[in-house]
Amino acid sequence: MTSEHPDVLYAIDAEDCLVELSSSWQPFAEQNEGGISLNPGSVLGQSLWTFVRGESLQVLYRDVLTTVRRSGRPFEFDYRCDSPALRRHMHMRVEPLPDGIVRFQSRTVRIESRNQPLHVVAASTGHHHLKRCSICNRFGLPDRTWSDVLDAITVGQAMNQDRPLQIIWGICDDCRGNLRTRLEQTAASAE
Ligand SMILES: [Zn+2]
């Protein structure tokens, strides 16, 4: 944790509603690209699921919550929260507390600049829809592989400037498999 990139802390109650929020919440909300009001007062009391993008990530998060609540053990994982100009390497700790409360602590581990801003690269692929993994931030390519953005250019199609590129957030096979394995280990370790 540094003062420049403070940890983002938030917590949910047993009904998955937000009950606590650090002032550094905004980067998390921006990550979700939700077009929601970002001031904490309007977010407290709302369901966490309002802010988790994509069905596949929701399924994974539900597994994470079930595992930490049942096992009583924290679960930690690395993820990326890239912006067009930056690669942000993040670490998440999900910790169960009494009464079904779960606290999330998101820490910025490392930030790298991109040589070429992402929006330039994304626009030049010509895809109208690109799948993207919420955990590693790689792009899903038409051949069903997942790749960092520089490789995404190589499968570029004819560019159509009338339609902006849309990102469909999901989770790639590698991240899903990795997290599921570790969730099972966490659940088993409590037995
Ligand atoms: Zn991934």
C-alpha cells in the first residue's frame, strides 16, 4: 500500500449488500465501467451484484463468497485492472468476518505504462465485440484463444468506425481453472 494507491476496502453483509466502503472505492467502481453514481453514499446498501460485471464473473464471485463463508478462511488472488494507458497488477484478499460479513481488500501491487495506449490498439483490431477476462484482462480471440492486446491486433478485421468497440467481460479458461482449483483447496483445508 502506498499513499498514491491506497488499498480499496469494502465489505458486504450476509445478504451481499455493501455495508462499508473506503474512500478509495472509486477505482473499483471505474473498473466496472458501470455508468453508476460513484459517490459512496449512493452505493452503500446496494447489492454487490450490481457492480460485478458479467455472468461468468458473478458465478465465480458467488463461489468465492460461499467458500470463504463456509470455510471461515480468507481467499486471495491476483488480478489486473488495466486502463487504456496502464497495466495495473492488483491483489485481492476476501476475508470472512462474523455474521456472514465479508470484507474485500484490493491492493495495487505494481503499475506499468503501456508503450501504446490501449484504445488505439483496440480500435485498430476492427472487432465490434471483444471478450475480455476480468481477472487477467486478456482478450478473447475468434480462434478461442486468449491473448494480450498486442496479439489481438494480428487477428484484425476490416475496421468499421461507425460502431464503437464493445468489451464483453467474462473470465478466461486459465483463470477460471486456476481459481476453482484454489477455491477447492481452500474449502478442503477447513475440513
Ligand atoms: Zn484470465
